[in-house]
Amino acid sequence: MEHFKEQKLIHKRYVARLLINCKKYFESLPSLMEISIPESTNDESSSPHVTVCGDTHGQFYDVMNIFAINGFPSRENPYLFNGDFVDRGSFSVEVILTFLMFKIACPECIYLIRGNHETKNMNRIYGFEGEVKAKFDDKIFDLFLEVFCYLPLAAVIEKKVFVTHGGIPVEPVTLSDIKKIKRGCEPPEKGLMSDLLWSDPQPFPGKSPSKRGVGFAFGPDITEAFLEKNDLNLLVRSHEVKDEGYLVEHGGKTITVFSAPNYCDSMKNKGAFIHFGKDLEPKFTQFSEVPHPEIRPMAYAAGMGGLFT
């Protein structure tokens, strides 16, 4: 991490080895992870909790600030990063490699869920492909795509808090249906995997076509039905920038958390993360952006005036 802060890279042979090991590891996981709150620690100043973060979008220096505020990932201080680690921000390589190195060093200290930007089509448009090819090469980019295809799609914290990047399908499904989703592929344009990656909440009941053209917009009644069917208390998702870094809606049953402050150096939003302790009540921490080297967002994006036109 100190190396990355100084804008230095690690040799691609180590990156390749890391990615090959990560792919093998993620292949062994179910599509739905079950996460427990750690047992009590010796640190009396902090009660046991899991920290849930939303989109980080290549904002490496803001990720480092999260760790400065909240401590580094460890078995006693686990993190769940809820997708969209890459694209937009121009330090996506540093963000995803940091997360993967923590994962391989200590699997119980960090959990990673696939977002809609951990996909080939989005990486081609929004900068990650160009960034990887500028910093490494085509083969390393292909290895990243293989890892992304095996990332889990959702998690349940203490059997009560459901976490996924986008949202829930409009037809009620069970957690076992989600656990059985076959991975190892780019997401299809419709179906359960697509809904988890792409959907968004809407304030009124029912379902609507998504403004994104993929997935659906789902109302509070759909959230309620999904939670009730699976004996859950809460849906936590990310996928949308929020002015305060988070938003609670659907009568308190849906929370959006977004962890990229001043998104794209232009949105002026706060970032946020959530602590879930043994009582599973969400406790929010907001934070502002920190300075980063003068490489603008989307600098590597195709056709965006970056290196790849």
C-alpha cells in the first residue's frame, strides 16, 4: 500500500500469481456468502462489528482514508466491500490489488461482492481496461476479468442483513436460489444475476423498467416480500451516488451506501460506511475526499480524451 501511495507498481509476475490464486479461491465460494460478526476482542474501545462499504471506483487515496479512520482489515475488524471497486477513478489497479492482497493474506478480514463494473463491457468503457493495459498488459487484464467472473454476488450478515451491489429481483426468490447461481461468466442481460448487479429501489410500490436499461426498479412492497420470504431484516445495497454517502428508504428496510466521496472529482458528495454490531443496527460514518495525485478520473477511458482513443 505504501508502494502504491508513491505511485509505484509491483511487478506483473506477482500480480499474475495473485490473480491466479484469487481465481482459484473465489471459485470455491458459493454465490451467497454467510458472514458472522467477530467475537468480542481485547480492545475495549471498540465493540465487535463488520464494516460495510459501497462503491470505491478506483479512488485509492479515499480507500486509504477509510482504513485510516476505521482501521486496517483484520479478523477482528472485517470489511465487506459491496462491488464497483474499479472504473471511473484512475487508481483502480491499486484499489483492487489492495483488496485482493488482503483477501489472500487473510480471507476472514475482507469480503468482496461483484458489482456491475466488475464486468468486461463496463471496464472497456469506463477506464479499467485502459488503466490495466497502461500499467501492465493485455494478459493481466484478462486475468482480472477471470477473477471478476468468480466473485460472489451477495452476502448475508448474521442471517439477517442481505447485502448485494444493485438490488433484488422483482419476483421473490429464496437465498438458496441465489446461492446456486452459476458464476464464471459475464452477467447476462436479464435474470437473477443481472438483477443483483443492476437493479435500483424506487419510492413507490411495484416494479418499473430501469433507467439504466438493465435490471429493474423495485418498490418497498417488493423489498418487504423478499425480506419476509427469507426471514431477513434489512437490504443493504450500493450502486448509486448519494449526497450524504448513504440513504435509508423503503420504511427503513433498504439502505444504499456509497463510499467514493466527491465522486469523479465533481459530485461533491460525502462517502460513508456502515458498522453492524451484534444488535445489527446500522451505524453510519461519513467522510470527505482526500487529495490524490493529479491524474483525473476517466484518464484511461476509451474515447474520453485519455490515453486510449
